[in-house]
Amino acid sequence: MTGEYRSRVERKQAKKQSKQKKSGKQKKSSWLKKLVLSLLLLAIIVMGSGIAAFAYFVADAPPLDEAKIKDPLSSTIYDMNGNKIAELGGEKRTYISYKEIPKVLEEAVLATEDVRFYEHHGLDFIRLGAAVIANVKEGFGSEGASTITQQVVKLSFLSSEKTLKRKAQEAWLAIRLEQKYSKQEILEMYLNKIYYSNRIYGVKKAAEFYFNKTDLNDLTLAEAALLAGLPQSPNNYNPYKYPEAAEKRRNVVLSLMEKHGFITKEEAEAAKKIPVKSMLAEFKQDTSIPYDAFIDQVIKEVTDEADVNVFEDGLKIYTTLDPEAQKYVEDLLNSDKYFTDKKDLQAGIALLDTKTGEIRALGGGRNKEGVTFGFNFATEKVGQPGSTIKPILDYGPAIEYLKWSTYHQLVDEPYSYSNGTPIKNWDGSYLGQMSMRVALAKSRNIPALKALQEVGLEQAKKFANKLGMGIDEIYESYAIGGLKDGVSPLQMAGAYSAFGNNGVYIKPHAVKKIVFPDDTEIDLTPEPKAAMKDYTAYMITDMLKSVVKPGGTGTLANVPRLHVAGKTGTTNYDKATRQKFGLPKGAVPDSWFVGYTPNYTAAIWTGFSKRSDTAYLSTKEQKIPRLLFKDVISHVDDGKGGDFKMPKSVVKLPVKKGTNPPMLAGKYTPETEIVYELFVKGTEPTEVAEDKPEPLDPVQDLQAIYDAAENAISVSWSYDEEKLEGISFKVRVTSDKGASQMLTASGLGLKLTGPTPGTVYTIEVTAVHAEQENRSEPVSTNVAIPGEDNDDESDHSREQPTTDDEANDDSNENTDSGDNENTNNPGENNGETTPPGTTPPNPPQTGNNNGTNNGILRESNGNPLKNTN
């Protein structure tokens, strides 16, 4: 071996390298061993902790009480005051045994709910693994892995809350249930407990209700698939209310049955071609429950949100119902106070508390005597919203994202959608430039479309969905209410209530909490969510107030003693529907009013339950929602909520009407040209309009009459008494000799004494407002003074009449009598001032001056002219 190395040094280096390699391998092996041991220890700790936690959770799990599996407990419903209003029992149920379950139904249920049902022992670990991954990715509770056994346990013994404790108890009880009962017995329990909407529990009663089949063996493949698909979301897949959704869900079940080998592809395709509507029996009503429209919503919320059995679980359900308001709404809908007797004319009302989102009353329809839990016109989608969508999709987003003011200028003019399709206003006219406030108040379509286009479709959809609108796709036609899926009154009331609640959206709800027989509770009150800025909410509210004021489309809905904001809306039939039913052009199928006060929000729809050649609203019938709103709100609202409070983020300013960009009203901007508009703080205008004061109205009926006995001229005029405040009158008296003198009168006349015979005087009166610095156009008249018989030269000096002390002589302020010296104060002479050191053309003189007067008017004693009135 030594011969392989050239030297001792080489051999030493080789030995050293060999030792280093061995040492590296040992270190690496040691590190891996430590990692494995650490992970193993961690796994043991986690497993031990898990076992300990599991043991802790299941320690107080309820016992497997067979009575709870088979014997239902009725639930009690309470109103907002805690008073009992109804009791719901399990009356819609017919128990079946496993032997009565046909193979096609069993396979449909297994393919949909638990395809490995006969293989596991209560827990499906394969399905559980997939659910764990989904929960890690999307959050706890995002996907379930419950087997049929677990569902029986949950429906019989546990609440629906998604917690680790409940899941642990559910798993433990499922294992115990499998130990105590056979698979067939468990499947039997499941099919007798499942909820199928329309207050139907159990598959046998469901088959009878939906298909009029008392023997389950008569069920077809398509019918079995429909029943198997319903329990996932019974209210949303209700085939009477949502046939398209029910058909889609049924087809999913058929695909699953094909996937798992229960049926062939041909069988699946053949069953999918059968329309759901053609499978259904005639809808049957239940008449045993009071306030059915409201309780229908209660059942929906409890089954959707809490996933419990309201007819068997012995619940105490505390609701938001105001029974007095509910009764008033129902009586109003069933009266002839506003409705005509037109065939199929219907209406729906949703009344909420604006601040809490709590449903106070639901008017589910008209003339429903003997009918319970039918189509609920208050909570179901009844039609397109028309112009009531404009605050939600157009102007609300424009304020929120673009910070438009309520004055923002838009032009109502011939216009088209982006694809070139023309858009028109409801009256076919165009009104030109206007503010956003006016456009909303007058419900103009073209400004609304322009607002949506400027905001952008995605921003508008985002804003609307924060208000519970649930819009998946959005088109420009939605700007004026053309939503293809329609909306419900409850949905619209919820959206509008956020405007009245400072921008905070609280989902409309009928249930506050449910209490289980063991006194555990589930709070079903939705969390408040900030849907918009407070400035958006307030500015929309302020504009919607204009809708119910003179000039707006909703004046019939206004309640003078309350602060009301709201919006009207109507819809039109498309051309194909008009032609199909022979309807006139412009026929209106739906009319809306959605409005609110600080206390209550109400959305009201009027339309038709069926399409026909008479299913359109007359002009009178289109007013019904506004009249109903006024009636309901007047009845329930005492006005103690006051007015909506303006937030600090909003500034209210006077703007000169028509300016673009906006200019603040100036000192002399006429009131008729001023509008008060709202701006988001920081965006308000600063430029001020430079208006001049408007001329005052001139005096009327000016007269100057000479009285020879008194040798005086009486001057009088008239003026509008409502405009006299702050007004005085300048009176200029001018002789035909060229003399002129200015007086001020506060009244409607004066008397001039001592006029010169043979002189013609021109008297001119001008109205003046000292504070506003504006005046009227002058009005003048002439009066001639007769000449004297003797032509005394001294009399020729009396060319000007005199006045008393009640008027100011603006031409000469020296009013003393006696021997006064002459003055060089020219005063006011035809509105001009004489420069110092010059002599005016007709200088005024005071005192006894027996010389010529140069045309200046004075009394015979030489004193200046005075007003004697």
C-alpha cells in the first residue's frame, strides 16, 4: 500500500482526508438521527395532546338518547319583546323504515352524501384528509367531511357551531352510534330527519309533497336525484321557488351517481333532460302559522345559519318581529285602500330598523287568506329594481371613489351605451346640464349611465356587493336597473338602510338568537360592516331627500313631520315579452319605492304574480309603492330619531347655479341663483362668483301735484311693501332754469313748499338700498307752476320750492334760518362734486341773499329747500 503514495507527506494527507470523510458521515448521521427523534417526540406530544384534548371535549358529550333520534320536540318563536307568537312542531313528517327505501333513492343519497357509507365505522378518513387540506387553505369550517352517521348525530344531539369541541363530540358519538346501530338503521334515521324545505322533514313526506307519491318505490331516477340533492341547501334549491337552481343541483347528483357506477351515462343524460317543473306536483299550502311571511324568513335563517331542525330540536327562537307593525302591514296589503282589483296584482313590503338591520315586519303578499308559506313577495326576488338601483350602482360609487359633490355637473343629452345602443330617459326628453342631485331627484337615465361609466363596472360591483346585492357579473344596462336576476324588497331595504346608518351595513335579519334545550345559545345577529365612507352615506341621503321634495319623483312618499330619503323605480317589458302577451309599448310590470328615516327603512314593490295581457301597471297603480311607504312609515315612526347628522367629512356650501366647475356664491349672487350643495372635505371650491347687485324695482305711480292754496308741490309714489325693508328714496328736483337739488326720503312721498311761479320742475325718484349698494332705475315726472300777475323782480329769485326737516337736503346741509353768511359748500349737484377753488355753475347760497339766484331753488326767506312730509 505504501507504494501507492509518492511520499510520507502524501500518505499523511490521504489518512487525514479519510478521517475527515468518516467524521462528516458520522456528523450527518447524528444530525438526521436527532431530527427523526425530535419529530417522533413532537408527534407523540401532539398525539398525546390531541388525545387529551379529544378526551376533554368528549367528556361532556351528550348521551345517545334514542328518544332524541326519533321523537321530535317543538320549537317556540318569540317576538322582539320576548312574547310567544308561534310554536313549530313536526307535523309535516311520515316515518319510514329501511325496507321502504328504494335502491335508486339509496344510491342517489350515498353518491351525494357518503359514497363509502358501508365501508367506514362512522368516520371517513379519506374524505377527512381532503377536508383538512381545504380547511388549511381556506380557513376552518370551509369544507366538511361529515358522514351520514355524523349528520345523524349532529341533527339529533349537537348544535351546528363549527368548533373543534363539537367536531370531536360529533366524531365520538358517530363511532358509538355505529357500534349501537346497524348501517340500515342509521340510514333510516337520516332519511327521516333530513329537511327538504317548505317545512318538510323526512323523505317520505317530501316525495308526497313534491311529486304526490305516497310510495317511495314509485320514484323515478330524476325524482330520487332531486330529493338527494335538496338537503345540501334546502331553501336555495327549493324547486318551486328556484327551479333552475334545483335542476342544476339534481344534475350534479346524477353525475355523481354515474361517476360512482350506480347508473350508466345514458341513464344520467336521459334523466337530465327532464325539466324540474314538469316533475312537480301542484304546490300545497299550510294555513296553520300566523305571520307566515315573517316566520318563513325565521325558518330560512335558522336552517341556513344554524343548520338545525326548527320542527324537532325544541328550540327557543328569539326574533326581531314587531307584531303591531306586522299586523298593520298585513292588513294594509289586504285592504282596498290603494289597490285596484286588477288580476294577479301583488305587492311586497320589507320594514327594517335602520340602525340595527332588524326586520320589524314583512308583507309577503296580498289576499293570502288560507295560504301559508307561499311565495314570499317580501323576501324573494320579484323583479328588476329600476331606478332604485342608481344610488347603489351609480352615484354612491361616484361619491365613494371619485369624491363627486352633490353639485357635480352631468349633461342629459342624446347618448348611447358603449356598444352603440341608444339609451333614453323615461320621458324621452333631454334636460341638458344639471347637477348629480337634480339628475337623481328627476330620475334621469343618461346621467346615471355616465356616472357608472366614469366609476367603472368593477368598482361599482364592489360597492354594491358590500351592500348585500350579490352581483356576479355587471353590465352597463345595470346603471338603470336592468339586473337580470332581479332583487327582493328585503335585499333593497338592507342596502338602503346602510345609507341611513352612516355607511354601516348590517344584513337584514329576523332572528337574534336561538336557545337549545340544554340552555346553550347561538347568537345569529350579523356583524356590522363598514360598507362605505360616512361622507358617501350622508351625501346620498341628502340627495335622496330631494327626491321626495317638490320637483322630485317621490313627493307622494314624503311625510312632512319626518326626515325622509328615498327613491322611486319602474321597469319595462322587453320587446319579446310584449309581443308574446300583446302588451302595449311602455307597459310597466314593476313599481318600487325604497326609502328610510333615521329610525326605519322600507322597501315596497308592486307588480304581478303572473305574466298576462293585463299584467301592467296603470299610472295610478304605479303610485301605490309611494303611498304605501308614506302610510307605513307614518304609522310606525314617531320622529324621535331626529334628522340625519352631517359628519365632519362633509362641507355644505352655497354655489352659484350653473357654474362648471363650481363657484361659490358671491355677496351679490341673487338667491334665485344659489344652491346649497355638499362636498367631501378638502375638495370644496374656493373661487367666488363676481356678481354685481341686481337693480332694485323702480317706484310706481309717481305723481307731483301743485297746490296753489299752499303754494306747495305734493310728490308721492308707491312701492312693493314686501321689498321695502332697507330701502330709501333719492329725490332729485330740477328746474327748467337748470337748478338741481337732491333729497332723501324714507317714506313714500314728500311736500315741496315755495316753488317759483312760472317754473317747470322735473322730479326724479330712485329707490336705493344702502347695505346692498344697489339702486333702481330712476322714474321722473314734471310739474308746472303757474306765473304771477306782477312781475316782481324779487320773486324771480324763488326758482326752487322748499321742504321741511323730515327729508335730508343733500345739496346743502345748512338748514339754519336767519342771517347766515354765504357758503361755498356745493353739496351734491347732479351727482358731481365741484373741485376746491372753483365756482359751480349754479352755486347754492344760504342766508338772506337778495341778489340773483342763478337758478338755485330756495324759500322766500332765503333758506334752502326742505321736505315738508
